[in-house]
Amino acid sequence: MAQNIYDNPDFFAGYSQLPRQVRGLDGAPEWPSIRAMLPTVAGKRVIDLGCGFGWASRWMRKQGATSVLGLDLSKNMISRATADANDPKIEYRIADLETVELPRAAFDLAYSALTFHYIRDFSRLVRMVHQALVPGGELVFTIEHPIFMAAVHPHWIADEDGRKTWPVNRYAIEGERQTDWFAKGVIKHHRTIGTTLNTLIRSGFQILAVEEFAPSVEQIAQTSELAVELERPMMLLVSARR
Amino acid sequence: MAQNIYDNPDFFAGYSQLPRQVRGLDGAPEWPSIRAMLPTVAGKRVIDLGCGFGWASRWMRKQGATSVLGLDLSKNMISRATADANDPKIEYRIADLETVELPRAAFDLAYSALTFHYIRDFSRLVRMVHQALVPGGELVFTIEHPIFMAAVHPHWIADEDGRKTWPVNRYAIEGERQTDWFAKGVIKHHRTIGTTLNTLIRSGFQILAVEEFAPSVEQIAQTSELAVELERPMMLLVSARR
């Protein structure tokens, strides 16, 4: 079973205060980029893998999704999402994406935000999602960028000019990475970009777009702390079609 | 016109001594990975973009390519390639890939090694290559990895444990990068991985595989200096189909 940090009280207390958890999708600077990658949602059956508090699930319904199934490992998340939903066409379920079984050709759109880097067996999950989509169905997901995750000590350093610099090492050595983030020993699974994309391609997906989130000039004007995200790729956004 | 460092005598003298120029393809540690990405070459009309001394062009002919057209900006390169060829089915031409015009549907395979990161207008070149391939034709190319190229000061540093670490900054800021490599002020053009792949996709290519060269256990056993290339992604290898 996957590590369930979200039901650790310390983690959950800190995590719940993140802008993207308090303000929802508008608190996530990469959301405009994700929106631009999403196909038309109206009329689609959507699955939201790692739905958290359900912000995206509810947004999908507002866009006209005919149904949304939100899955998350965390009871905390699912109970909060369920309490906030009040929509019979959104169903939330506790599920471990490492072992989940999904029905065949039951969805038109699979969406996942910042979840897949917690998954050890990405290949299994991608195959499961592929068969759960109808032909022509799309998968849109974000992960922490492999460059963001790779190093033993992933924190800002300075170069000789004092410029904020992101350290990269162990990039080709895939596998577990432990970090402290609201709790000690949060486990993530590093895979290269190549492995990430080739896993999709070998499962039968066609890659539609690959984006590496960078803040826009307008976003930096509004939130100057975002400027530093021009220095490193922080998130990888991928859309693919079955 | 693109910068022509290869006809700078200092550059050419140093460059000609690189293992991959002296020993050819076997001197390039990424060559086994490239080979694995190449389709069957026999019976194909091949174009080699940035052919250098013609090592790959000659290899393609040995594999049974019906013809090879090798293009390079450098007179030095083309005259050496021509002298080494002795094969009427290999034609070498001096050409600037920034402005080159290629015939329509004239090739089955386009190959390029460590050249495209010197190209300012990648989008134009990709469109030109796309129309020069037959439908179903493939493009296989390598570039310096965007992570390798991005930083203002691209050189090894050490992390707090003394581990070799590669610095990343200015990743999202695309454009010119100047480095000193056998000559002062060698100009390269940094593009993110996202831009690189999306340019291909938007031109009508389907991405077949994305590899980030890392040395194998056997390669490290033979050449221990290669071990450091596990720390950072040094080259990006892409195959795509028209």
C-alpha cells in the first residue's frame, strides 16, 4: 500500500493551509497552464486520480462533466471532499492508486494533479488508466518535475553570482526519494522524464503536449515570489490521448 | 546565418581530438542508446543534419541505406567527410540548417546528432524536416539536454555531502547561451524540454521515444569517468514519426 501521509495529523494540518488548499484551483499558479491543456470537459465522464479536497472534481462538474469519480488514498481528504460536494454526479472513493482496479472504457477524461510522483508502480497505473479510458479519451496530469525531485538535498543554493540555483544529482538513479514536507520522511518516487513519457507511449498513449510550469509575467507582477520559478522546472504537465 | 565555430581553427583543432571524432560512433557513449531508437535503416533514404565528419552517414550506408545526404555548415567538416566517403551514394553538402530548403517527401529517415541546440529557429527547421520526410518517415535526433545547457555557469559543483551536482538556473528563460568550448563565445540556443517536444508535435510529428542518456553499468565498468553522468541528464535523445 502507498504511504498515506495525508492522514498524518501534522501533515494534514500543514497541508490544509497551503494556498491551493484554501483558495482552490486559483491558488495553484500552474492552473492556467493545466486549463489550456484540458480538452472540453462538457459531456465527459471524468476520473480525478488523487482528488484531494475535490477542487478539480467540482470544477469539472461546473464545466459540464456528466459525472466525476474522485479517488484518494486519504480518508481526511475524501471526507472533506464529500462534505463539500453536494452533487449526486460526483462520487468520491477512498482508493490506493498502486492497486486500484478501474472499469474498462468507462471514462472520457482522466485527470491527476501532483499525485503520480507518490506512485511506485507508475507503469501499472498508466496501463490501468489507459484501459479505463475510451479510445480517444485523454489523460492530463501534473507531477513534481523530475529535476525538482532528483537531488539528495533538494533546496535552493546560490551560484557564484548569487543567483538562485537548483541542484541536480542522482538524476538517472530512479526510485525512492525521502523529504521532509509538513512531516518527516515523505516518500516520493523519482522517474526521469524519459521514463515518464515512454511509459505512457508504451502503454498506447499518444503524447499531446508536455509543459514545464513557469510563471507568466502577469503572475510574477502579482506574486513576486513566483519569479524564482523561472530558474528551475518545478512541475511537469502532460496531456496524452488513448 | 548560424555561427560557424567549426571553421574556427582553434575550435576545429580541439574538436577533432574528441574521442567521438577520432574513434567515431564507438567513441560516443550515447551511441548504443541512439541505435536502439533508430528504425531499420536498410532501404531507406537518409538525411544526416549536421553530419560532421560523416561517421553516422557512413554507418547508415553500411546498414543498407540506399542513399545518404549529409549536410553541415562547416567546410572543414564537409571536406573531411567527402575525403573519407568514397561512396557515390553518400552526398555531402555545405548547408546552413537555419535557412536550408529541403525537397518534399524525399527522405525516409532524418538523423541529427548534437546539432539542433545550435539552431536559433528550431520551429522552422522542424517544419522543413517534417515536409522532407515521407509520411511514416522518422526523425531521430540528439541535443545537449536543456538541463545541461540552461545555467549561466554550467559546470560541476558539490552539494553539502561533496556529491557532484549540476546547477540549474534560467531554465524557463529560453534563448542564447554562450559558453567557452575549444573557443570563446560558442553560441547555443536553450529551449525547454516542453518547447522541444511541443514544437515537434505541433509540426505533425508523433513522439515515439524520449531518452536521457545515462551510462550503463557496463559502460561505467569500462570507463569510470562516465559514472558522473548518472548525476545529471547530459543529452536528450528523441525519436518521432511523421
